Amino acid sequence: MVNFTDQDKDRIIEMAWEDRTPFEALTFQFGLNEPQIIQFMRREMRPNSFKMWRKRVKGRTTKHQKLRTFENGRFKCSRQKHITHNTISKR
């Protein structure tokens, strides 16, 4: 697995917690597929936090691009500025 900076780790965790951010967005930005994201979250989070996260995202249709019922969904939160290839613009 890739060695991520602390900023990257924080961003991966934040994106994984966001309801409307699909796993495909994490794959696009960080190169991690869904099983790797789950493994990453298990390693980086406390056990209870990981269990809460898994319970939250398991079966959630918005976390999987193919299961979404809407056509033009966003894969960034409203608070997030423009992100281009894993580079966060200055606020």
C-alpha cells in the first residue's frame, strides 16, 4: 500500500465518511479500490469508529457509483473547494 502523507490520510478518511462521495472518487484521487479503502480505514481508525463507519456505508447506494439512482451526483462536499488530481486549492 502507498505511504500517504498525514494530509492525504485525513482527506481519505473525510471522503470515506461523506455520504455522497462514492468509492470511485477515492479510487480516482488516491488509487485505492473499495477493499483497500476498507483496509485503510480499519488501520487508521479506532476500532469503534471503524465499526460505526462500516455500519454506515455498508449497503449505502450513494457510496457506489453504479448503484446511484441520480444521474449527475457530485463527488465532493459543498464545503470543499476545487480539487484537481489530489491537489486541494488554497482557500
